[in-house]
Amino acid sequence: GNSVTQMEGPVTLSEEAFLTINCTYTATGYPSLFWYVQYPGEGLQLLLKATKADDKGSNKGFEATYRKETTSFHLEKGSVQVSDSAVYFCALWPWDTGRRALTFGSGTRLQVQP
Amino acid sequence: DSGVTQTPKHLITATGQRVTLRCSPRSGDLSVYWYQQSLDQGLQFLIQYYNGEERAKGNILERFSAQQFPDLHSELNLSSLELGDSALYFCASNSWGITGSGANVLTFGAGSRLTVL
């Protein structure tokens, strides 16, 4: 079946540090890949997405590249801010016509200190 | 505001009881998805409805059921509640349904936090 594996958190960084959150997936074919962010007390918000191999999704300074050869979709940001503190979820939407729903990773909590 | 409305925001009840969670999808969206977020299980897909019909089922317990009404709002019914059912329940919607191709973006509500004592 489909699955997503994320690095465990929490990840604690100082403001302006470089961020990488690793995400790998297991799925058949060519799933679509997503990063969602959950701020404290809120629902999940789409951060970025990529629909095919080598696509780069980007938003608010965050980037992730769909790597088919390594089945990865790592999230990066060059300079984090305190306001980026949240839980980040990697997710996939299956390519096949079976159960079509987002499968999420376990989430990675990011804490950015001033 | 995402456009997906969930009520109630918080609910405290006792074991053995039954509760109903309500979701109104974003305007124009025909599909509704229910997810459960708990500390030990993470985000688990429960069930999907498309234009009133059940289309996909995930890890939904037999004690749980859902439906989508003609006005497209959906309700998740949780019965014979156990302590382990305490969680955040999210509703999400999109406009593609199972016939959509390519990327499917879900818009999430703020969630209903259920506490079972």
C-alpha cells in the first residue's frame, strides 16, 4: 500500500537557519506529492505540491522537489522565521484508481527560536 | 478562513455515548473527506463522500458512520465512544471527486476536538 515516512521531530532551529525536513514515500506509479502545514490550534493548510517527477513546488520561501529515483520530496527553506513554527506533514495522492485520498506522514514539529 | 466549516469546535462526553460532528464543505466542492488526528495514530483517513455517495473507505471503525446530505454537508456519527476515540476530527473538501485526474488539493476545516472521559 501507499505510505509516507517523515523524519521525526521536533526540529529546533534558530531564526535564519536552513531547514530540511526529509520525506520519502512508497507508492505505485506516479503519485502527486504535497506538503501541508498545521499552525497551533488550526487545521491543515496546503503549503506546496508537485504532480510529476522533477517538478519543484514552492511557496512562502519553502521548496520541495519530486525525486522519483529516490522516492523523496524533502522540504527546504533557506532562512526560517519564528512564524514558521508549526507541524509539517508530507502527503501523497495515489496515482492508481483505487482508494483516492491523501495519505499523510506522521508530521514533523518545527520550533524556531528567536 | 478555509471555507470548510466544522462544528462543534470542542466536545467533551463520556464513554459509551454517541456524538455527531458536522461539516459544511467549501462552496462548489462536491467531495467531503473525514480524517482522525490522534497522538499515537497520526492523521488517518476515515471515509469519503462524493455528491451524496460513499466513494472511499479508510480506517473507519464499525462504531463510526457518516453521510452526506443533498445540500452537501456531511455528518460523522461516533457511537459507543471509548477513551481511545479522543482525537481531532478533520473534515476536508475538494471539487474533483474520484473522476478527477492529476493533483487533488484538499481544503481542511479547523477540526472538531473530541474528548471522551
